[in-house]
Amino acid sequence: MAGRLRYLICLFVLGAMTKARAEAPAAGVRHLSFTVFSAQPITGLMYRARMDAASSPIDFYPTARSPDYDYQGPASVCFWDGASGRIVAEVTVPLGITSALFLFAASGSVDGGARYQVRVLDDGLRSHAAGELRVLNYSGLNLSGTINRKRVMLPDGSALSPQVGRSADILLRAPFKDKSFQAYAETIPVGETGRALLILLPPYRPGALEVQSRLLLDAPAVTPQKMPGGK
């Protein structure tokens, strides 16, 4: 009797282990949500949420993040032109990022169509919290100035993420021939539970110092914290 019981227990444990292995995610598979944005219009891009899923279109909004998209697959996310089937962008998402913003920018062409460079930003609340302004300087200029009267330095290619509260008064200047000139000045409304992403881009005209900008505002939902005692 005891031997039969041990045999049944072994069968149960083996079955549980086999089921756990079958339900475990495959090695190297990434799970994330993402949004996209481009300073220039992009249409016709597609991707797959899973390797066995049908192709899905990607929508770009001119002044905001796109809708949320889910992804489950390899670390490199591929996007292709829906009309031609050409892969036009491939994004490798760093480990640890589960909520990303993909910033698209044209970087040339392939087979007569546009190809895109994609920057990956960690867009989770731990990286970009409510009440926070994130400034990305892609303008090609070294900028300095003030944000809410605090001195800041913003070399080309750098980023800042100051806590600003409900609004941010920004004044940035660019150097030219031992002087500095105003490159960007604006008051940004962040709101009580909102957050802001300011992207600084090269001036419209070569040689000019007034940078272009794109401002993305959102108020991400925050999961309520449980009170002690489970209330």
C-alpha cells in the first residue's frame, strides 16, 4: 500500500512539473506594451503582436502618443510597409523595459521607400512619473537656460527629467559667436497628475537657432495602492 502511494505521488509531481514547463514562456520571449510617435507623418506601417498573430496596423498621431500596442516575441520588434512588405524599422528593446515609447525618424530609404531610425524610451511610470517633465535634446545644438528658474545644461543628444509640478517655465538659449540667443521659450502645463515629454528638434532653416519642438502630454492611470490591512 505504501509503495503504491509513493508511486502515485511521483506521478502527480512529474505531471505538475511537465505542465509547468509547458506553460512557462519560451526563453528569450519579451512581453511589453508600447506606443509610437513621429515628428513627421507616417502611414501604412504594420507589425505582429505575436509570431502566430495576423499583421496589425500602427497608427501615428500628430501631437500625441499612439494608442497602446501589445507585443510578445523576440527582443527585436520589426515594422514593415503594408503595401510593399519591406521591413523599414527594427527595434531592439533593452531588458527591463516593459512599457516603451518608440520615436520614429526617417533615416534614408530602402528599395525606393522610407526607412526609419527608432529611439527606445522607457515610458513606465518609474522612469517618467506624474508631475515630471522629460526633455530630449535632438536639436543638434548645445542648449542651456532655466526650467522654473533653475539652471540647466542640455548638450545635444542629452536628456533631463526634472520634477516640475503643475507647470514648467522653460527658457533655453544656444551659443553663437561668443553670445547666446533664445532657442526655445514656453510655459508647459503639466497638470496635477499629468506628465510631459518635450522633444527638441533641429531648426527649420540651416544656421538658425530657434529649435523645433514637439510636446506630448498625458495623464497615465496609476494603480491605487492598497491600504495596510487590505483596505
